[in-house]
Amino acid sequence: MANRDPETIKQEIDKARDQLALTVDSLAERANPQRLADDVKAAVIRFVKKPVVAASLAGVGALVVVVAIRRVKR
């Protein structure tokens, strides 16, 4: 191995440490349960707001109301 300046080695170690810290912070943010829950919630809301899905849910809701009324009348 070539002789290297101790100051250069220290700078490389500091740079590697900083890069590792950024990577760990990034992973911690991605694995944050609250952020994951917020992402899922936003995805579900986007899905439900689609016209086809909203119409389907309205139809299912109407069907449930009709069935409930028929059962109450019996």
C-alpha cells in the first residue's frame, strides 16, 4: 500500500462518516411509521377520489341501505 498523508486519510474518513450519516438519516426517514401511514392514507384518498371508484362505492352504499331497509321492514 502506498504511503498516504495522515491528513488525507483523516479527510477521507470524515467524508465517509458524513456520507454514512446521510444514508442512515435517509433510511430512518423512509422507515418512519408515521410517514409510511401518511403515504398509505394519501394513496387511499387518491384511489377513492377516482370517479369510477367513487361511483362504485356510492353504488355499494346504496345497496347496503336498500338491504338494511328491507330487513327492518320484515
